[in-house]
Amino acid sequence: MERVLDNLLDNARRHARSAVVVTVRRDGDHHAVVEVADDGDGVPAGDRERIFERFVRLDEARARDDGGAGLGLAIARDVAARHGGTLTVRDAPAGGALFELRLPTA
């Protein structure tokens, strides 16, 4: 789980204009939810599943040294699934991306 959180926070930090917001909450009796939101450009609706594929990067113009290899989100989703959870992305209230990690508590 440490790797999942590291990947989500690193991704948000690289794409945020000025803010990253992390929220941790319980959803009912059976799930814990971690949300990582940024105020960057967000993820276009048509790319929201594709960004979880290995080696996919939406901004190919960025140097790999700065932008990573396109593995972080794929690894994060795989680890979440191995723990019985999910990792999804949607629009953040601030206009960027909001990644939601949902894990069973029992």
C-alpha cells in the first residue's frame, strides 16, 4: 500500500498547479477510501481507463526523467486490486484529477 500512496502522491505533485488535497474516510462498514486530488489539467474522460495501462503517458512531450515511465498508475491499480480494492479517477472539485483508492476494511 505504501507504493500505491507514493505513486498517487507523486503523480498529483507532478500535475498540480499549486495544491494537492488528500482525504481519508470510511464508507460504510466495509470500505476505507483515500482520495488524492490536484488542481492541474485533469484527465480527459476518454483517457481515464487508458492511464492505468502500463507505459501509457498522456504527455509524451515531457522527458521521461521528469514524467516517469508510465508505470506508476498501472502498478497502483494492480496493487489495489490484489488487496480487493479499486483505483479510479474522475474530475476533482478544483478542476484537476481526483484519484479514489477504495479498499475493504475487513
